[in-house]
Amino acid sequence: MLKIYNTFNKQKEEFQPINPEKVGMYVCGMTVYDYCHIGHARVLVMFDVITRHLRRHFTQVEYVRNITDIDDKIIKRAVKNKEDIYSLTNRFIDAMHEDELALGILPPDIEPRATGAIDQIFYMIESLIEKDIAYQCKNGDIYYSVRKFKNYGKLSGKNLDELEAGIRIEVETSKQDPLDFVLWKMAKPNEPSWQSPWGNGRPGWHIECSAMSCTHLGKHFDIHGGGIDLAFPHHENEIAQSEGANNSTFANIWMHVGFVNINNEKMSKSLNNFFTIRGVLENYNGETIRYFIMSSHYRSPLNFSNENLDNAKASLTRLYTAIRGLSASKAATTEVSQRFDYEERLTAALDDDFNTPIALSLLFELAKVVNVERKKDIDLANALGQLLKKLGSHIGILQTNADEFLKQGVSLSNIQIDNKIKQRNKARKNKNFCTTPWLTERHGYDPTKAGIVLEDGISATTWRRK
RNA sequence: GGCCGGAUAGCAAAGCGGUUAUGCAGGGGCCUGCAAAGCCUUACAGACCAGUUCGACUCUGGUUCCGGCCUCCA
């Protein structure tokens, strides 16, 4: 039984899809005016884990993740770069897809763009105006009248009067209420714009998600997700727009991924303390970053540091070391996976609001069994190794070749290393330890300087990166 | 100021009203020419103060500290 924490009700709830055959999930994606940072990576990775797990339970899962490719920051950046907005956004969309590939993230089923949803946005705004929930200001902008939606603030636990009390004084005074938010903005000269029934302009930020989720998943769907910072006002506004326009419940479950922190403080573009995914990829591979993200629960804060990434790397090294050199088993893997209940327990861990730390701990338990069986029953070890890889596949790790993982990032070529090892083993055979190249640290060991660790096996010497 | 979270061993991070989380690092041992890897074993927890309970890291109340949202943000 899958349980998911629902931000809306502040508790874990049993997940019952509206249509038992098909689960619909909408996740707020990126605004593409810059490279994705590690905070974005966390949302991308976690919803990838969530989607993978949902697919194991339900025959059909429709995962929609949008791209915001029109907004103030994009326009500003395009002007600064003297670049067309589409050339800018396409560049960063491509970069995002590259980053996702490196992190082992499967593409969403549908990746709609705001600029591709203009007609649906018109339709929704029109419907809100008809119902007198939205209005046009003197300057032509269309606003949503927050006081007309009785449940406003329910998701984020805000109260309209309290919000009103703490509001900042705005320059814009044509709004009926300072809390009203924009649905359609009139274009300023030289800004990208679309012709609308209300004049030339562009959509406000919140309306696109209401329009796109409705188009692809319908008025009422199962899961809506995003980063926790989107809960207010973005998701609150989405609920107001969608439920106001459609007279229907919007999403059943709201899922929010916690922040990535730097020195226990939020990482964000606004604070300018962020690390881009591609920047981190220069020092750590994508799987290590993915492991680091999965090593804490998705709702907890996650502190970004090299130490934590090193931990993740060491953990993955242990898992890959366990499966290294194992081959396909003669023993029936299904029979073995029934005899050992790791897959069942992994499923149970993920069923409990996607508890990835528990899921990972199970991989280590299994790795230990593999290591023990290796010396006793190699065929069983092979089968368990297969099982370990299979469990890894459920959360998107352990799918590269173990040797490849354990040897990557070393500057010497395989031939150079093999030659050194041959020389060394010749000397070892003659017990000529002290004059041998590449001995141990205490004998003037130098492979570590090349980032290499040697391992003298019974039949051969192997190596891996340090 | 209003509304939310959090505080777990050297580091990271979970579950759980009583029983080993897990990974890295540490101690002892096995294995090894020396190592590495692996295995066995071991130490080190639950911010603070009360309360509930036969029993609390786990529940309740309070205190302190930290973070987030209330404005664009994943």
C-alpha cells in the first residue's frame, strides 16, 4: 500500500488514484534562463524516483513536467545577452536535458512549454473573467481577485487577513486588492507578446501551470508536485485559478521537495550561493550526485558539501565493489529474489512516502550477503548480484558496468597501468619487493599519486580509482 | 510580527514506546609478502527541562537554538 505525504492535509495518506488504470502527475519544472543548479537536480531526481516507483504499481503513469519559457527573468536575460528569447530558452532547455541524462533521469511523458499553451491560457482567463473572478485594470492587465476564492491560502496555511496585514506597499495601485495576482500582462515596447482578447501581452507566471495541467491531465488529477518554495504563492494561485475556472477539485495530492542548503542556508539564484549541476559534474559523476540526493528523505533539508558528495561516492563504490566481476547466474533470479526478501522490503520502504534512505540501506544489507556468498556459493552470489542491480534499477542507480564505475576518472591509460602491474608482478614473483615499482605506501607506493589503488587477487592484480 | 519545519553518535542519515538501522571514519581480529577489498568483532547517540508510562530517542507540555514561507525562486 503506497502512502504519500500530502502537503494539503499535512499527513501521509493512502494513495488511491482517481482512475485505477492511469495515474496523472504534474510537476512544476524550470524557468529556463540559466543552467540548472543542485536544488533543481533534487526536484528532478526525486520526481524521477517517484515516477519509477509509481510505474511499478500502476500500468499507466502520465508524468507531465512543464518548462517556463516566457517570464520577466527570461526577457531581462535575453535583452542583456542581446539574444532572441527562443534562442536563449532553447539553449538552456538543451543544457537541462543534458544534465538530466547525466543524473539518470528518465524524460517526463510530456514536457509542455508555456509558449505552447497560449490558447489554453486565453480560454482559462476568459472563463475566470466570465465568472467575475478575474478583472481588467486600467492599465489593461488582468488580475485574479483573490477574495472571490473562498479557500485561498488553504494549501500553505495562510490567512488572507494576515497576509494583508504584512503586505508591502506596491507601486502598482490599480489592483482592487493588493493580494490579487496577475493573469495577463500588457506588453511593454519591444517585449515578446501575443495578441489576446484583452490586448497585446503575455501570461502571468501562475496561469500557465493551471492551463497546461488541465490540457494534459484534465481538471482533476492525482498528484501535483514541485519545490517547497512553490507552495506559496504559486501552487496556492494555481488552485485558485483551476478550481475557480473549472468548478472542480484540482489535484488530490500535493508533494513538495525540500531545499538543498549551503551551510544550512537555502541555496537559490536569488541568494547567489548556488552550484550548477554541470559545475558539480566536473568533480563528481552524475550517479554520485543522484546518490547524494537520494541519501536523505525528499522532504528533509539536504546540505550540499563536498564531504557529503565524497560520502555518496564511497557508498556507491562499496555497492559497485560488491557486484564487480559477478556474472549472470544459473540459479533462477526470481527464485532467489523470493527466497531473499530485499525487493519486497525495498518496495515497502518506497511505499512509505518514498523513503529512499531506507531503500539504500537495504542495498547495503544485500551487498554484504553478496560479499559473504562470493566465497561460499558463487552461483548464489551471482544471482544475488543480479538482484542488487535490479533493486538499483528501481531507484535509478547501479546500472553502469561496475568496472567502468570503479575505474573512471583515472588519467593513465589501461595499457600504461597494465604494464606497471606486469613489472610489479614479475618482481613480486622474485620476492623483490623493495625495488619494485608500485608497491605499497610504506614501500614508496606511487599508484595513489595516479589516483589508483591496486588489489592483488588470487589469480591476478586488479586496480580501481582511489 | 504571523504561519510552518527541524535539533539523532566524529560526519551523513532513517525507522521505532521495550529488540543491530545503514554508509564513511575509529578500535581489535581474520585474510594478505605489504597493502587494498572483503569478512568477524567493538566503542561512540538522540539539544535542554518537566510530565505520561512498568518502560521514551520515539507521546505530551515548556525552554533554547537553527531553518523555511509570508516578494521572484526548485
